[in-house]
Amino acid sequence: MRDIEFLGLVRNSKLAVFTPKDISRLIRRSPDYVYTYLNRLIRRNLISRIEQGKYSLPGTPIESVATNLLFPSYISFLSAFYYHKITVQIPRELTIVSIRSKKPIEYQGYIIKFVKFQPEKVFGYERNKNGYVWYLGSVEKSLTDSLYLPENCSISDSLIAIKKGINSNKLIEYGIKMGSIVTLKRIGYLLDSVGIDVYDILNPHLNGKYDPLDPILPKNGEKDKKWKLVINTEVENAH
């Protein structure tokens, strides 16, 4: 098979990430032939190896590569805020939520980082196309994820997202669906800071234990009696 013909077949397949098995099916050749052929294309820089057994065509958008390595998966946290135009900071690290663990991958100057969620917590994402399919958490789901695991996106960045404009009802719905009390406390506290009081809605789901607003920092700070949070980090305009 001529290389140009092969590359055209792969491009037309719309596979952002492909495996030797995919190619064996596509060109109807044996796995041994495919492995040899793919290695030759790599040496000639006609395809790129993402990791062992997974490849892409050069120029494939990073968001498509990142969200097609595992299924289901989607871009979330601060990385998602960039795609939603909430932050102008261009991410060199893409944080991906999936139901499986995976070590970070360096690819095309990016670090693709994977965060494992329980299957019931993987929802609220959208299917997009840029020539290839890719998946992005909605603003409200990415914000919920960020308040569930603030080590992947600062509390301050989450507040910026809220100020940019979110659907508070959907945020509450997603927070409840996550099944995390501390996430609901953080949602309530930050919504309060922009004048949206949802205490009566969230109160039945809360407890009396004091949790840190930011779990990364020492649990030292003023106690917020309403939301039962230890305010251990400064958040602009919050209370």
C-alpha cells in the first residue's frame, strides 16, 4: 500500500487515536504487517506514537487525542475553563476525567493528566467536533469537579467561573448527583459570595462537620458557621 493512500484512509476514518488492531481492520492486513508498517511510518514522521500501541496523525488536535485515549473521558477542571473561554491562560496540561487510572502522558508539548472518577460521577460532558470527535465537561460539571477536587483547580479559579456566569440550578443538581457533602458546602459558600443564597436547598444534604474550603492547605482559619467550612484560603469578595 502506498503511504499517501494509507494516510488518506486513516484521515477519512476520523480516528483521532488508532491502534494496530484498528489499522489491521482498516487495510485488511495481518497484525505483523501492520506493526512493521506503522514503525516505518513513525521513522518517517508520517504518524506519531502517543504511547505504546496508540498512534495519531500529526496535527490531530490535542483535545481529540486526549479524550480518545480512554472511554468515557472528558476535559475538565481548569483545562475546561479555557475551552469555555473562562480563562485566557493557555493550558499546557490537559486534565481528563475518566473511569480508569492512567499515568500522565507527554505529547505535542502537552502533559495529559488523568483523574479517575467513579462511573456514577462521570456525566455532564458534551460531544464536540473539530474534524475529530472530542469531549468537554460543561461549565457546571467542570466547576463541580473543581470543587470536588480543588487540588486540580484552585478555589479562586472556581469563583472566577461562577462570576463569568453559570446555571446555578444545574450546578446544584450536579453537586447533589456527585454525592459529596463537602462539594455542596463549597458550592453554597461560593454562590453566597456572589449573592446567590441556596442554603435552604442544600441544607438537607449537609452535615455538621467542619471541612476545609481548600483541602490542600492546613486546616487553619475562620469557621463559617453557615456552611460548616474552615476558610483556610483567601477568596476575593467571598463574605
